[in-house]
Amino acid sequence: MISCFGCTPSFSMILSLVINLYKKFSLIIFTDLDGSLLHRDTFKFDTIKDFISNLVDQGIIIIPNSSKTEKEIEKFNEELGVKLPYISENGSSIKGLNLINANFPDKIVLSREKEELIKIFNDKVPEQLKDKCIQISKISKKEQEKIFGQKDDKLKDALNRKYTSPFLFNGDKNEQNKLSKILSSNSLTLQEGGRVINLCDNINKVKSMNKVIKILKKTEDMIKSIGVGDNYNDLDMLKNCDVPCLVFNDKFKLDQINIDNLIFSNLPSPEGWADVIKKALVKIGNNV
């Protein structure tokens, strides 16, 4: 047992703990990217790249679970230098489970195509609510760059969506709730992120995460899950993980969160990500 809960343990201590834990069960980290693992504004993660690689080398499965597109997460994997399985577009698609086990599928699609969702939206949503929705695809490139914080090819990758349609909502909370109810009655959902609202199929980060765990349990007797996020759209994922972790977000009010045994970092991403992961591993080690 390591009596270091609440502090930031050394890296050698973490590696020793990981090796011992991996003998008992499989560890999986489901993580949001923007603002959690990646810096909120620059999207950099250089300071924790070696830490992530070492976790993977020690047998921990890291699965990005993000609103980002497949193209964006593939580029992230290239920059990391490690091929991670991932969940893209708010749970719409699972990719790369065959990297964990060759018998697992390479890709699982849990959503209908974006065009079908947009058709339902256009057919079922009243005009007065449609007028409140500003489609990202219909605004200027300059406005798109400002919203996503990306330019050129990176902006193109962010907009290359197969299963979700991002938009801004220019209405009040009551109108947004009304829109959400109409979409829900037609098996669609609104997923609100840090930058935009996404029109999605009846899928989310939790459903796709649970799908992954169900598949992994075919070959793994015991699994411990760590969830990392920084925003409201991550909370359900955190609630459904064994060890929920929240990275500092100055736009997020901690007193509004009701999650048992939540691990929190006062550091922003990317350093905050490494901080909560270290604390989570120590917590799991102390409870074994």
C-alpha cells in the first residue's frame, strides 16, 4: 500500500504501482481530450507525452472518448507516437479495439450518418426553433476558426464529421430544452460541449464506453476504469467509471457536481491530466 493519497507521487512510484496493479486486473483510462488531456487553447500536450507513453508501455489501456472527429484523433495518435483505440464524435464510433486484441473489431459504428440526422431535424423541428440554430457549416471560415481555435487542415479535420452536426444556439434555455425534447422524441440528442452543441444520434460517451467494456470483458476477468474530463458533457462518463477524475476548468463550478469519490486537480490541462491519473492510480492501489 502507498499512503500518498492526495499528494502527487513520484513517477517511479507510479510505475511500480502500475506493474503491481496490472497483475490483478486490467486498467482502462477513458479520457476526454480538449481541456482534459490537451491544453484548452493550444491543444498541446508535450509536457505529458512521455508520461502517457510510459503508462501504455506498462499495460494501461488509454482510450480517448471525445467529440473530436476520427481525423483529429488519428492526428493526435500520430503526434503521441502511439496508436490508441478511441471513441469519436461523442460516442458515435469506436475505432481500434483490435489493437488491444486481434480478435476484437477494428471499427464499430453506433450512429446513423450525419445526413440522416439532419433530415430528421429539418422534418421535425418547427421553423421558429430552426431559426435559433446556426449551423457551423454555414458560417464564414473566419468564424469557424474563432469557434474551434483551429486553422487550415486542422479546421478541415474538425469539420469533417460523419455522424454529428455542430451548431450554435441563439435562444434561451427554455427554447433549448424544447428543442432537446423534440429531438429526443425522434431518437436524437443534443450534446453540449465547450465550444458548440452537437446534433447526435441516440448515443453518448457513456453508451460507447460501456460497449467497449462489455467487449473487453470477453477476455478480461477484472477491469478497473478511470474516467477523465473537464466539462459538463463529461460528467455522465465520470459517474459511470470506477474512479472519476476532473481536470481544472475555470468555467466549471465544482460545487454543482455531485459525484462520489471525485478526484480533482487544481492544475489545468495537460498537467492536470497527469496529476489526476497519478492520484487515481494511488487510490486504486490503496483499495486493492
